[in-house]
Amino acid sequence: MEILNWQRGYGKTFRAIQEAKQRNLPLIVALDSQKRHIQEKDKDVEVYTVDEWQDKQDEGDDRSMIIDDLPFVLSILGFNTVLATMTSTSLDMYDAFLHEEKYNRSKDAQ
């Protein structure tokens, strides 16, 4: 599992949409408003709310998934998560992205 721990507005949802389409996996979100937002961005992505996905699992759909906004999804599932850990290469990608952004900004300022 990978975690995209990027700042707000850096393309996490866009990346989740792209990965879901590329891997042919459903994208799980917490709320209907998030689902509508994603469907407005890309009508071809298969997206479900947590409640809808739980219904599909009851029907036997146990595919892998991509989750957008994990802390919110966990709270909808009833988990009061205070701390979670994992190892992810995505954090290295994020650090490289921030480094490149800083380099480009300083280069543009010259």
C-alpha cells in the first residue's frame, strides 16, 4: 500500500483518479459530495462512497481499492485513529517533488 501524504492542492485526488483508472480499481470516498466532485472531474472512474462499497462487499465484491482522503474514510468506518504508521515510497516522491518546486521557484526568481 502506498500513501500520498501531500499538501492540500498538490494533486492527491487527481493522482488517485489516474491510478484507479490505470489499474481498473474502484475509488472509495467518504461522502456523496466527494463522489460527485470526482465524477465531475472524470466520468470514467468507478467511484463509491464507503456505504456503497460496504454494500458491494456484502454482495461479494472484494476487489482491491484506492481510497481518497483516508482519515475521513476511517472516521466514517467508525475508527477513531490517533496515530498510524507505515513505510511508503510515496513520501520520498513527495520530498523530491517539493525539492523540485523550491528549485523552480528560486530559478524563476532570478
